[in-house]
Amino acid sequence: MFEFNRNSLINGFVEQSKEILRENLVGVYLHGSSVMGCFNPQKSDIDLIIVVDRPLTDPVKRAYMEMTVGYNAMGPAKGIEMSIVLREVCKPFVYPTPYELHFSAGHLDWYREDPDDYIRRMNGVDKDLAAHFTIINKRGRCLYGAPIEDVFAEVPSSDYMDSIWFDVEEAAEEITEYPMYLTLNLARVLAYKKEGLVLSKKEGGDWALEHLPVEYRPLIADALREYSESAEIVYDDALAGRYAEYAIGELKQ
């Protein structure tokens, strides 16, 4: 039975990136739960940003996707999430941020069914990159290549806030479908708005237990248990709805 080894996977991914991208590769950067002390193989993915100097040709994109899909199959439950971006959009920072290629486990079927279509269409702009770059600047790790401070400019707070707001703005309608994810994401967005803190989901939940109204603590504690311990939770939908409305109201002020 295969046993997931995070360090081995990351090291292999970096070495293959060097072979495929060669002199075009500026660096490979790790962000997300892997650098924020809350990685859970059952709930977390491996988050990577790859920076290149020049646009990629379709054959290079195909080779890179084949490599990524292979490592995704060896990864944690949620797999790998990666984006390839040009250095010129990192410093000075461009928002919304263009990307050359993106992959997450949710796109696996599309790639398998029609890789040519995937490679042709999987590019554009992604508001989430502002949040990813912020975490790289504050807490990320350079796995290979140029130092973070040489590649990434500081992300303006207005762009970061817009990026994380984009991720939670429909929370009142969606929280009963994604209770753990949205409970903790709303918490960390509130922590940034109120105190300027850049936190992981777990850290956002811990902050919320201390700073948000007592009424919501059972919901937040349940979300933390599911995220950290993979516990099976039956959520109080009514409480989750009230929490989402409260958090959105605070964020809109």
C-alpha cells in the first residue's frame, strides 16, 4: 500500500520542474498549509507557485502537466495545486494576476479527457494569486531558485482583501454545503480585516475562538476538529447560517 511522503513528493516535483523548464525556470515556491504548520494529509493539498521568465510552449505545458498529474496521484487526498506565472507579473505585482498554466485535483478529469483543450484554455487571470503571493511573502518557502524577496513584490492590502473576499462573498448561501471550509476561511478573513493578520485556516479558527462572539464558538470548534483531526461532524446549519451572516456583515462595514 502506498504511503504518502510529502518531502519526497516535493523534492521529486522540484527536480522534474528543473528538467522540464530548464533555464526558463526562475523558482519553485511553497505556500499554504505546508508552510503554515497545519498540513493534514486528509484535508490539505500541496500548494506550489512556479515562476518562469518566458511564456511556455504547448509541448512544454503538456510535459509539465504529465509530470504534475503523476505526482498528484502520489500526493495527499486533495492532491497538488500549482500555478505557473511569469516573473514580470510578480514584481511589480499585477492584479488580477495572469497565469500561464494551472492545475488542481478538481481539473483532473478535464485534463484526462482532452489534454489539448486543457492546455489551450487553462490560462488567464486568477484573483486567488494575490492571496497566494501574500502568503509566500509572509511565510512561504523557496524550494529552488531565486529568493522570494527578489521575485515577489509586496501585494497591496486592497488587492489581498479583494482576493480573499472573492473567496467568501457567497458564504451565506454556501456555508451549509462547505461548513468547515467557509467557517475557517471567514475567520481568517476577519482576522486580516480587524488586525492585519495573515493566517492559515487553523490559525484563523484559533483566533476566532478568542475574538468572535461566544455564540459561534461551538461551530468554530467543530470546524477546527474536522480540519485538524478529520473528525466526522454534524453541523448546526442554522448556527452556520447566522455565523456567515455575522461575518459578512462585519466584512462589509
